[in-house]
Amino acid sequence: MRYAYLGPAGTFTEEALRQVASPDEAVYLPQTDVGSAIAAVRAGEADRAVVAIESTAEGGVTATLDSLATGSPLMLLREVLVPVQFTLVGLPGTRTADVRRVAAHPHAWVQCRRWLAAHLPGAVHVPATSNTAPAALLAEAAADPAAVRSSTFDAALVPPAAVGTYGLVPLAERVADNPSALTRFVVVGPPGPVPPPTGADKTTLVVHLPDNEAGALLAMLEQFAVRGVNLSRIESRPIGDALGRYSFSIDAEGHVTDERMGEVLMGLHRRCPYVRFLGSYPRADAVAPLVQVGTADADFVEARAWLDRLRGGHPA
Amino acid sequence: MRYAYLGPAGTFTEEALRQVASPDEAVYLPQTDVGSAIAAVRAGEADRAVVAIESTAEGGVTATLDSLATGSPLMLLREVLVPVQFTLVGLPGTRTADVRRVAAHPHAWVQCRRWLAAHLPGAVHVPATSNTAPAALLAEAAADPAAVRSSTFDAALVPPAAVGTYGLVPLAERVADNPSALTRFVVVGPPGPVPPPTGADKTTLVVHLPDNEAGALLAMLEQFAVRGVNLSRIESRPIGDALGRYSFSIDAEGHVTDERMGEVLMGLHRRCPYVRFLGSYPRADAVAPLVQVGTADADFVEARAWLDRLRGGHPA
Amino acid sequence: MRYAYLGPAGTFTEEALRQVASPDEAVYLPQTDVGSAIAAVRAGEADRAVVAIESTAEGGVTATLDSLATGSPLMLLREVLVPVQFTLVGLPGTRTADVRRVAAHPHAWVQCRRWLAAHLPGAVHVPATSNTAPAALLAEAAADPAAVRSSTFDAALVPPAAVGTYGLVPLAERVADNPSALTRFVVVGPPGPVPPPTGADKTTLVVHLPDNEAGALLAMLEQFAVRGVNLSRIESRPIGDALGRYSFSIDAEGHVTDERMGEVLMGLHRRCPYVRFLGSYPRADAVAPLVQVGTADADFVEARAWLDRLRGGHPA
Amino acid sequence: MRYAYLGPAGTFTEEALRQVASPDEAVYLPQTDVGSAIAAVRAGEADRAVVAIESTAEGGVTATLDSLATGSPLMLLREVLVPVQFTLVGLPGTRTADVRRVAAHPHAWVQCRRWLAAHLPGAVHVPATSNTAPAALLAEAAADPAAVRSSTFDAALVPPAAVGTYGLVPLAERVADNPSALTRFVVVGPPGPVPPPTGADKTTLVVHLPDNEAGALLAMLEQFAVRGVNLSRIESRPIGDALGRYSFSIDAEGHVTDERMGEVLMGLHRRCPYVRFLGSYPRADAVAPLVQVGTADADFVEARAWLDRLRGGHPA
């Protein structure tokens, strides 16, 4: 199996990928960004992509949500949770007190904001394209004094895994503001068999509303509520053609083969201008949903038999 | 065909029955009350009952609704509308100004209240078991002076049709307060084939709520709203075991074979402790319902095919 | 105080009235029907009316609901619960086995239906204008053999209190089908000070919907739900001008001086074509409502102060 | 007046600021990021900040929403719309065909994705901290051949206004994928008088839900719907303490002094764990909201007077 992911070595995404398939049994195809990882699957250059979809700090990952929402169909097959921590690493000889310019991916910067304000109050953000790009530059600098001089930063925020990978010097560890921060990754593949239900599954959807009124959002949520399907995530994304036009990215509790979920999906499909099914897959936390009275599969089957009796003129 | 109905000759119910089957082609089985007419069908003594179910003046007819809601299953096969008017008829020789005691079925009395207050302000109500019972007594009195003397009333409110049937003398015609008053009658039969959909049908249900909170009524109504099914009548009836426990009698627009109605029925069946289907039949006014976007049968069929593709791993 | 009520002596209504004011301290003004009792208050001939408004067997009492819903404003001041039982009484010398014709108010007949079917299967219903009218006739018959012969019935269903009042002979006691049946009575007066809140109150309303769609009923119920006000009774009554046009009679849990109830009332008044407030009064069962989070009076007062700060430019 | 904004000269934000106050009558205080601009107001170093809050391409601007949602209270005073276009500018002597590395703020990169894929298929993204940072470097390079050699990019996406400001050479104009793209900016100040209502206003809020169920979102939306207040934007942002816990950023149509908006705000304040009012201000498009029946200020005033009459015992 070939896995495209946000590389290079040492990223959080690699950490997620290692939970899915070890480097011994799979081909790792590092990419420069999330869009490229997903495109590699669409192009058939990779069998799967592993991409971040949601984090406690930032919410939905825009690039992932947008890449999945349009273009040729893809399917989410699995989710993986990775704790988010950062280590501050420096150029050789740098002391924390001397740090002036910190390279960091914008998401990393945001997640360490309070620590930075407290410990490096005057430090300036040097944006990086990934969490590990500055790690590679630091590793290069460790070997080449010229690289030190031309470096546009003197320290960087990197994932803990990158410290060993690149042989870096930690200045401070666990500097993220939220010690329980997590990022959720998904394994993306081409359309194909849906992973079988486990009893603790999630279904991911993209839904556009029939119009941009509050009432339309209410009506969409009622499609779920009336069949007893709960949501674990709902996020709006602009459709992009005008201010105020939104697409909703949704994680619903349950599996596409659940009767109640099937009826919700059909209801959305009938009433909304656009619904994309992105897959049903096991929840990483294995928490089964609370099934409301009358919404188990057996209840649907029994109700169908009852309706058939009514239609056949044999009530009760 | 044998038809049980609230007799005797001259009642509004007979007028409704004449719209269904002429006396030449059917056996008319007059009954003393609505409950008996319905019981005759359950007992197999009649093939059909014709009973009033709703009037502009009184709303739902309690005895009919209650008889249909419990006991062995029955089916509504057709509805018929009859204009409600009353004629004041008197004992021989009676002048309107002399009328002191007016025999009338309680519903008739209620529907002529304003006319009575204006024209017979001191008149007392002598309750009758039916609209035609006093007509028969008046006919008897016309032939027998002794009957005049022992009569407990000197005038009566009767249906226009009863005037000719019994050879009575009208004192005043069209005395009902509401000139556009109607009564809706239904033809009731044993369980059997549902009348085929005409595109302008009504479905009648009895539904108990899972608990007696306002929220439960809201949730029940949302089962209809979310599938775009409108209601033309909803009435509460006490379940009878405690104050505040109600059963709902409902007319919904559409036919049990409509996909959207089927899904509503299954939803109610799954979530409510008791749902009784009383039939789908053509609307007397032949008004087709407004079908909301995405709720036509074709939309359901297409959504089912789409869901099947999703479940089979072939989205879009 | 002068009390108009459905008389004569021995009625359930009298039993309710005795809970309100003893005959020693009040003037009892028996009336022939509920409408007359209410009219007596409107005319200033009585200070109060005591009328049945709801029963476990029949639900809302139509005549009461309709008399209160239109005409000059009145106010409900108190509610009283009376257990509903019936005693079968006969003409002198009558044995239960010989009973052929049973006088009974239609509501009494309905409430003893199963007992009658089991014990007097062939008995015919002779409708009475009240529960006690036949008791008076039986008392007369006990004294006068001629009255026995001309009687149109040979037994009657009467309230237990009437047996002693009229010196009657019980044939069978406690013949009502539902041993826990109750009737709820209300004390009606002219507009004036609302009874102070007790913490366990009820508010009675009449509401017409802006149109006859299911959505309009949903929207009306949401006015209550969104402010956390629960309903203990909701009944539809035809407005009377066309089939399918309904007025709703509602008992809501709480008092007009509750902040949440005030906001509900104003919301209904703003959105519905007609809202009539019929009063707030203590619940007979003294059960306090469950107050949802954020809906106590203090929450409203605090929220108002917060809003005032926002409007004044002093958020938080 | 001192205005903090995302500088330097030539940014879209400067273009927005020019709509608010000309450089002649105000002090422009350019900042390196949105957070700093907002912090300058909190610190008293600026009187106002002008910051992007929403764009057609990206939806809500995370940094702005998050900075406003927590920390000491601030107030939105005005909104300004700026069309979003980009010009591709190059180092002296660069031809479009030779461009390999393009400096661009990540949002700019995203908004020109299709154009870049079509015209510069192999180009690599060099992230910039702002839309104008690369413009300044290009201006420097134009004057200094050494700067050309050390440049990490050979072209940049910049706002049209930056071309003249920095004396740059356009390679291609209007390269944004969406010709009608807009960014919405807001003017932020310290708490103080709310701008008076104009009849076409917007109110911006941050709301946390009482729990993370779909039902809670439904209930929150019903607070708006039941008072007839429409939403023009609703976006979820993670609260940050756990996956699946969201805060909602909302623009509602209307002004805090509108009666209906006041009641919505109080309802949210009572039922939700956290509500922050961020201000009411005129809509840039001056479109007045559709006022539903019964929701104008006069309706609230009249309903309050009616309620006061009810409470005083003077119904109708």
C-alpha cells in the first residue's frame, strides 16, 4: 500500500500514519501539502492519503475539508488521533533568552501563543510551510556555519518526533498551551467498499443548504433530530461564490448502513441542493452512540413490516 | 351492500348515505346512534357504516372518533360533505310566537343558538336523541290529538330533508346561524384493500404521545413537517385514564402509498406508544396537496437508489 | 357572594361548589345549563359561576370552552377536582333485571357504557338535560303512582350526592367504568385582580393560529418550548366558519406574572391573530412545574440587566 | 484617531481603512498581524483596529474571530467590504514563464489556485506573513542586485493597490479565481456607545452551547427563529479544550436596540453558558431585513402594554 501524507519525516501526520501502517509494510510518500496528498490518491499515485481533518485548537482543517468537498469522490476509511505537543529547538549555541525569530507553521504558532507570550514576549513569527521544514533547516545549520548566518530564524517549534529524526537540541519541551490538545487524522482512499459497521462509527458529510436562511439550517438539523441521529461535529465553510453562502461539513454518529442514518441521508439528498457522502468508519474512541427509543435497526424493520400490512389492507 | 347509519329517514346521515348509494341499490339499516352503526360493521351485520366525523360547528364528533380509535380495526373508505341547515317545524296550529319548548338534538340546538336567542328568546331546550326523533313525534301528533296534548315540546329543529319525509309544517327555514356550515361524513368498512390513490387523498390516524409534555407534541408534529406532509385536522381526545393524557386524531394530506406518508407513518410507529391507521381515501373537495420540493414519490425512489450506491461504495 | 352553577341540588357541580363556598356563607343560584351559569356572571346576576371544564372521560367541556372563548371577557379564578361516580337508581319496585330505559345525561351514559353493556345489555338511553333531572322525576314518582306510569324511563344514572338529596333507592353503586375518573371545575368571575401566584399555578388561554397549516401549530408550540413553559392541556375547537379552521384551548404551567409566561403571552399576542387570556390560578393538585435552566424570574431579571448594559455600551 | 491595521501600505486592510478614514485625518498604525492590531486597541495604543473578519474564499478569519471571542471586551463599530483581486508581480527582468517560486500569503495562494495551476503549473508556494511583505522585498530588489540574488522567490501575489505603492512590475492582473470575491472588514473599538440603528444593521455574537448535542444547536437557532431574527453568518470554532466542543460565531440581522434582537439576546444569555455581544453596526450593503409579522418594535411595545393589562386584571 502506498500512503501519501504531509511529510517529511517527523510530522504529526507521519505519527498518524505510523498508527495505520508501519514503514516496513507500506510505502510512505511524503507530500508538501494536504492538497497534494489528496490529489495523489485521485491521480492513482497513492492508494491512501493520511491527512489532518480537525484539531482541538483550530477546528476543521480547511485545506482538507475543501479538497474532500469538491473534485472526484473519495472515501474516508478510518480516523486516528494524535496528541499535539511542540518542542522549541534552536540553532547550535542558542539560549532561550536570546531567541528573537521563531519559525513555526501558523497552526503551531497559534497553539503555543500563551507560552510564547510568557517566555519569549518579543519573539517574531517566521511562518513555515510545515512543522518540520524548520527542523530540516536547523539540521542543515548544525552542519554548516554559513547556513547559520543566512538563517531567517534562530529557533523553531517542531513536533517531538522531529527532535530525534533531525538530531536537534531541545530548548524547551511541551510548550503547547493545551496539554490535552489532539489532532484527528483520516485515512482517505478512492471510492470502494465501506468499512463494515462496528457499532461505534462516524459518518462524514458535506451538505449545502437550499437557501441561506437560518430556517434552512434548522430544517437540515431536524432531518437528523427527527431520526435520532446525533452530530459530533458541524462546521460551516463558505461556498465561495458570495458572502453568506455556506457549505456544512458534518460528522454524524453512526454508519451509513444504519437504518436511521440511511433515512437521514435520503432526507438530506431529497431536500438539499448538494449532499456528498464522505464515508462511514470506526470512531477512534470506540464510543457507541446512545440509540434513542424507536431508532434501532430492528425498529425500522418492524415499522416497515407494519406499513406493508397497512398498505395491504391488514392493519394491526 | 348493507349500510348502517344514524336513522331514521330524514337525517343528515341519510342524506350523506344517498350520496354514496341510492336506496334502490343498497340496503339501508337505520341505527339509533353512531356507536351502533359502527358496531354493526364490526359484528358483520352491515358491510358499511356512514357516520358523521366532523362538523364546522362542533369539530370532531366524539362518539365517532372514540368508536374508531379503539376496538377491532376498521377502515375509512370515503368521505362525503353535507351542508347543515335546519327547519323549525311545529305541532299543528302552532305559531312561531307561541313556541315555548323546542325539541332538538344538542348539536342542532348549538348550531341555531343565535337564531333562537333572537326569535324565540324564552324557549327551552328539550333534548332529542337525533335530529329526526321529534319529526316522527310531530308526524304522529298531526294524526292524533292525544299525542299533541302529551307532547313535551311544541316545535322542533329538523333537517330540511325530514320536512317532506314526515309531512311537516315549516315555521321557519334555514335557521342555522352559519349559512356555510357543513358536516363531514365517512364511510366505514372492515379492514381490506385501501382505496387507490387519486392524487387528492386524506389519511386518518390516531396517535398517542410517548409522554404528556408539550415537547412530545412538537416532536410528533415534526415527524410530519420534516417529510413535508401537511395536516388538515388535528384534535385531542382524552385517553380517559387521567386528566391531561391525550390521544390525537389526525387527518393528514396524502395517501398511505405515498412514499412521504409511509415514512411519516413508520416514524410515528417507531416513536409513539400507539398509532392506529384508519385509512386513506379521496378528499371530497378533490384538492391536491402542495407537494414540497424533494417529497414526491420519484424523489424518494431516486434517494433510495442513491443511498444504495453509497452503501455499495459507489458514491455520486 | 352569589354563585351560578349547573343545578339543581345533587349535581357534581354542586359538589364542586361546596368545595368553594358552603351554602351558609354563599347564595347558590342553580342554572339549567353551563351557558346560563356563565351568562349570569356576564349579566351581573351572579358574582361567580362554577362550571365543569374538563373530564377524564370527555376531555374539554365544549359548552364551557366555547362560552369562555368568545363574548365579553371573564376570568378563571380557581380550579376544583371532583371524583366522578354514578349510582343507578330506579322507580319504586324496579329490579335491575327489569330495567329497559335508562335516563342519563349523555356524558353519564358514555362514562358507564361498559357497565351498562355488561349488566343492562338491552337498555335504551333516554337523554336527560342534567345528571339530576331524572332524580327529581324519580322522587316525584315515588310519591305519585300516576307519575310512575307516565315516566319515559324506569331507572337513571345519578351522582352519588343526588341519592340522599332526593331520597332515592340505589340499584347499583359505583357503576362508572373508570374508578379514577375526575371532573375539573373552574370558578369564573368578571375581569379583576388575578389570584396571586402560589408557585403551582395554571394559565388558561384561547389561541387562534395565523393559518391552518401544520407549521403554524408547530410555530405556536415553539413559543412555549423556547421559553421552557410546559402545557398540561391543549385541545382544538373548530372556529366554526369552515372545516379545518381551529382554535386551541390551552392550559400552560405557570402564572401570568412569571417572566417566562409573560414572554410567551407576548409572543403569542404578536404572532397569532387572536389570543384570549382566561386567567392564572392555583393548580388543584399543587404540583409545582419543573423550571428549566435559565427560565426562573431571576434569570429574566438578570438577562434584562445584562441587555441594558450591552445597549449602554458596557458589555460583560 | 489612531487606527491599528494589518500593514504595511498596500494591503487590502489599508484599502479598507481608507474607506473609514483618510490618512490626512487619522494616524495609521500598521501592525504585523491581526492579533497585534486588536491588542493595540486593548492596550490603548490605538483607538480603533481595522481587521478582516470574513472572506468569500475562506469564510471567517480565524485569528480575528478568536481574538474577539476572548480577552477583554471589544466592540465592532462598522463593516467595510473590499473586492479581492491579486496582481502577479515579478523581480526585475522576470517573465511569467520563468516563475518558479511565488511568494504569497496563504489566503492569497488559495484564492488564485486555479489560475496558478493553469498558468504556473510547477510553481512552489513561498508563504508570506502578509500580502504586501513580498512587495516590499521586490521593491528592495529592484534597487539592489544583491537582494535579487538572495531572494527566496521570483514572483509574488499582491493586492492591486500594492503595485503602485511599491512601484512594481505587473506580470499578470486580476489573477484571483473568483472575480466577485470580497473581504469583509470590521472596525473594532473599546466598549462604548453602540452605533445608532439605521434600519439595516448587523449584530455579531459569540455563543457557546449548553452541551455538544445536535439538539443544543437546534435549540439555540430556535431562540432566533421564534422571534423572527434571521442569521447572515454562522460559523463554528472549536472551544479548544476537547474535540467536538464548539463555539459559534454569528451575525444576526438587526440591531441590539431592536426589541426582537433584545429578546433573542436575553434568551441566549439565559440558556447558553456563554454569550458575548460584539456589537451592532450598519450593514455595508444597506439591505434592510425582512421584518416578519408581529416582530416590529411597535408590536413588542403593544404586546407589553397588553400583558400589563392582563396582569392588572383588565383583559382585552
